[in-house]
Amino acid sequence: MNQFKSVVLWLAGVGGVLITAILIWAWAPDKNRTDLEKIYAPAPSAFIKVLGMRVHYRDLGPPVATKQAPQTLIFLHGFGSSLHTWDAWAPSLAQNYRVVSLDLPGFGLTGANPSGDYSDAFVLQFLSTFADQLGIHSAVWIGNSMGGRFAWEMAVAQPQRVDKLVLISPDGFASKGFQYGEKPSISPILHAMRYFLPQSILEMNLKPAYANPATMDEALAQRYYDLMLAPGVRASLIELMKQHILEDPRPLLGRIQVPTLLLWGERDGFIPITNAQDYLRLMPKAKLVALPNIGHIPQEEKPQEGLKALWEFLKS
């Protein structure tokens, strides 16, 4: 019996050491904001106060004061991303358009909303206030995934602000774990993400966003990881998921009358391209451009293919 106890105690000791080692390996405190801004917010990045938040944004293109002010494009990133997702598109478009991108509330270097509100209603209020402060009365709203949902919701709530829409693999319809009118259940593992997040685990979850997983090279993986560890971001993402109640989009999408481009990767593993048919059926002025051998984030995976379709739509 004493020998058995000794074995049990030894196993418990080994288990404790292993658990401790795993926790040390997985421990991921927030990164220093000043250090992150040196890396990810050099010029032309800027910051502006909006509804109590210090918002990270970029405003590129011909000067607003020119005789013929250029049309404005406002870019909205997806869940877990940042304004950097548009880096391959913005310089080219800024030759002819005013190109505005931003880190949405709870994300990137904008970070947490002091009020704790991450509802869609708040985000739409935030976006309209942000646009007003930049002197933007109407624009082409361009969004990827979650950002696509915010873009079309803006067209429903404030149609006077929306000249055209570009929806890139947009979110909005019910899917597994996200039903209309119900709060999603948040697993304890997600709550633990606030304190424990190995970079390898984040990469494993992000790679399926690309048809070619090799798209996520070392620099891209590091950017996503660094900005996920920006102060307050992980807690904000959990709050956003807890607060999000999905509304049935079908009665809303039919009210959108502006020209709309749907850009969709044919190998999107997150939101399948078959969802595009729902938008085409409901939106009278929508057209689809399917992108072969591309996943959920065309602007990062094969930027030139999506950019070509975007140029054609903007000029039409």
C-alpha cells in the first residue's frame, strides 16, 4: 500500500510539473501598447477620439481640399483582424480615391470600448460618428466577413451614407452555433484565451481562412498574434461574442437599393460561397464575382485578383 501511495504521489508530482510547464508555455499577457504602435502604427496611421475611444485609422488619397473631391472608400475588417488586412489594396486605390480604413471597436490598436458596448447598434453609431468627424457624408462601404455585415447594416440603417457596397464573404446568416435571436454560448476555453494563447494555436485556427495555408507566412502570423495581444483586445472579443444577437437579415437585405459587389473566394472554408445565392436572391442590385482558388480573405491571399474586380466595379 505504501508503495502504491508512493507511485500515486509521484504521478501527481509529474502531472503537476507538466501542467505547470503547459501553463507557462501558453501564458500570454497583453503586449505593451507603445511597442505595438511603433511597429503597427507608423505614418500614415493616425488616431482620433470617437465616443470615448482612441481610434486607430488611416486616411489615404488625394487631398480632400482639391477642387474635385475624390470618392471615398471606407474599409471594414473582419473578426480578429485589423486595418492592416487592406495593406495590399489601399496604396493602389489611393491614387484615385480617398481610402479610409480603421480598427473597429474591440480590435487592433483601437482596442476596448470603455463603455463595454459592442452591439451592432453601437458599432453603427460609432461608424457614423467616425465618418462625420472625418467630414465624410457618403462613401463606398467595403467590408470583409463581420465587416461586410456592418457595411450592409449601414446601408439599411443610414442609406444616405452609402453610395455603393462591396461585400467580401459577408457575415449575417445563421450558422452552426449562431441562430437568429439567440445569444451564442461561449465556451470556457474562449474565456481562458484572455490569459493563455500560444501563437501556434492561433495560427492553427487562422490557416483555414486561406485556400493555400502557406499564405500565412511568418510576418502575417506575427501581426495577427501581436494585435490579438494588444491591451484589452481578447476581453473585448469575448464581450462582442457574448453581446451579439444575430438578426434575421432577410427582411433587411431587400431594402438595400445601391449597387453591390459580392466578392467571394470559391474555397472559403469559413463562410461558403453558396451563401452568395441568398444575397443575390434578396438584393436587387447585387452581382457576384467568384474568385477561384481563394479562401475567406482575398485581399491577403491573392490581392490582385480581388482588386481587379473591385476596380471594375468602382468605375462602372
